[in-house]
Amino acid sequence: MLLITCPVTRTDELVADRRIRSAANHPTHVALAVECPSCGSVHVYRTGRRWEATRAERAARPAQELSHA
């Protein structure tokens, strides 16, 4: 079971494993395509330590550029 947040309805949904449509292993993260029980669409959820580190690094980058101006 997975707990996801539907980006369409903004609700938390408990999803069975059988609703996972695909899983892709990337160097920085694992991407799961999950069929949402709330809206019926397929959403992609990414997870992984390196994915989170990369996102945090990108989020901090504009702040660093503004502080040097």
C-alpha cells in the first residue's frame, strides 16, 4: 500500500500495490506511475535520497544568486 497525495483533488489517498502501472529506476530516483483512485488519472511520484538532495540544491540556487547581486 502507498499513501499518495492526488495533485488534482489535493486529498491523501491510500493506494493498493496493484494500481502501480510502472516503475523506472533512474540514477537519482525511482519513478512510480500510479493510477489514482480519487481522479482516475495516472500520476508519477519520484522518491529517493539523491532526488531530494538535487531538488533542495536547485531550490537553494536562486537564493544564492540573489544574495551575490
